[in-house]
Amino acid sequence: MELATLTSVFPGSEGSKRMKPEKQVTDAVEKAQAISADYLHPGSRDCNVTVKKLLNVPGSCSLTKAVDEVKYGRTETAA
């Protein structure tokens, strides 16, 4: 996968300033909503492709950490 694609899927993963956890979680939810909405629109669709897209939304380790930070108020310091 190209860097441009990765950074559009996981903003902040290009090594720049880290996105706030709340923003990361909100972006992931919005992406999942958009994928679900696309599936619900009339026309041809493939449920296998849709499920794969949905499973890739939280595919970032940084997103998992962001959810923990939002949910539990945890922050991890850089090692």
C-alpha cells in the first residue's frame, strides 16, 4: 500500500504531530458509518468487500490506543 493511501486511512501515521484521541475515534466512526451507508444505497454491492472495509477501519494500533485513552483516560508516554 502506498504511503499516501496509508496516511489517508490513518491520518497522523505519517510521523507528523499525533492526532488527538477523540479525533481518531471520531474519524474511525465516521469512516465506518460511510462504509455502512454505501452498502445500504441501492445498486450493486458485495457484502464480503463491505465487511473487509469495516474490519480495516480499526486496523491501526494507534486507534486502539486512542480508544483506550478516550474510554479510560489513559495516556501512554513515548518510550
